[in-house]
Amino acid sequence: MPPDLRVGTYDVRMLRTASALARSTHPGPTVAVTAITVILGVSVGLAPWQLIALGVAFLLGQASVGLSNDWIDAERDRAVGRTDKPIAAGQLSDTAARNAAVVSATAAIALTLPLGWAATVAHTVFIGSAWAYNLGMKSTSLSVVPYIVSFGLLPLIVTLSRSEPALASPWAILAGASLGVSAHFANVLPDLDDDRATGVRGLPHRFGPRSSGLVIAGALAAASVSIVVMPGQAPAYLYVGLALSLALAIFCAALIVRAEPSRLLFRIIILGAILNVVMLALSGTRLLA
């Protein structure tokens, strides 16, 4: 084979591997959580360099969570024919995903160091909690706990990243934890049948689809109440957001009671989550304890 052809073949393989790695990071949730973190960073007044450090650290940390999920679940994904997963589809080796996950997690923690030891410790716990879910907690009745811990820590990591580190308000942590509950149940809901077939029985599996849908609606409503009511003296526009959020939660619950989870339900859940994130960001320095 001519040298230039060998180089071309190598380049194609590298591109395919890079593409498979990127898709194994669960890019949607990874980018979403990173964006939320940066937006909250802007709202509490982080400097540009702090926003960049925090954003890159979270991007790598979330990438490690997605990669570890696909690596650890590779056999389960193969068993149920998940061809949308690069490892299960044979497009990426387990070893490559594992190594990338470990390197990404290590780099994420290292990049948090300039933001201070407190933010670094909190981010380490955030990543460790998510990995604990992937490593086995997802199959237990405590499957929601890592989501509560990680999402609850998110506002705290942001406020601890300030030049003058500060604790996040308890209501902000509670709102984050509530959003974590809704994220867990919403994330699992479409995969209930596949998970049961491979022996995964987390809390949503034990609740069933309709009860899980009601939990999502309740958690989104709880997040909104935490953001607007608990701090006291909220601006009028936040009460408008609260009213919209509660209306979405009621509509979500009504859909669940009447029928099985549908595409419309998931759109409402996403809209409710976005609304809560916007209200959280608009809270600004009220996020600080």
C-alpha cells in the first residue's frame, strides 16, 4: 500500500474514533449541564477566566460521566441491540472509552484547581457521585441519590468558584436537587423496558412510568417554589415564571394520569426544566448564602 494511502486510511480511522468518542460522551446532557453552569457563573459575577475554567472543567467532567456510562453499560447495550451506542455498535472499544473517561475526569478536577480548593472538592464529589450511579447505584432503590447530590452541588460549585468563595443559598441547593430528581426520572423513563430486560431496577423502574411521570411533575414544581418562594421578596417576573412552571407541572401530571408517557410529555418536561434554569439564573446574587 502506498505511504500516502496508509496515512489517509489512518486519518479516517482517527476521525471515526474521535466521532465515536464524542457521541459516547452523551453530548446533549453534557453540553446542557455545562451551559447551565456557565450561565449561573455569569449570574453570580464570575470573571471571564473563571467562566472559561469552570466551563471547560464541567465539559470534561460531564464527558467522563457519559463515557463511563457507555463503557460500563456496554454489555447491557449489546444485549438489547443499542446500535445508537458506539461501543455496543462496535465503533469504539471498551478500553478506549474507559481510558478517555478516566483522563477526562482527571483533567476536569485538575482544571477546577485554579478556582480554589473548596470548588475543587465540591466538583470532585459531583463527578464521583455521577460515576457511582454508573458503577451500580442505577440498579438500586437509591438510584436517585447521585442525581440529588450532583445537581444539588451544582449551584454550590459555582458560588465557591468566585474570587471570594461563598456558600450557595439553601434554597438554591434544594432547587438544584429537585431538578436532579426530575432529570433522573425523565432520563430513565424512555429506557424502562430495555433496562428491565438487562436487570436494571432503579427507583423509576420500581415506580413505573405513570408514577415516575408524576414525580417529574412534582420535582419541577418543587424546584420553582424553592427558587421563588423560599428566598422571599422575589421580583414580580419570577412569580410569573412560577405560575407558568406550576401550570406546566399540572398539565404534565394530567397527561400522565390520562395516558402513557408521550413525546408531548417529554417536551413539556424539557420546557419546565428550561424555565426553572432561567429563573435560577435570573436570581443573580440571591444565589449566595
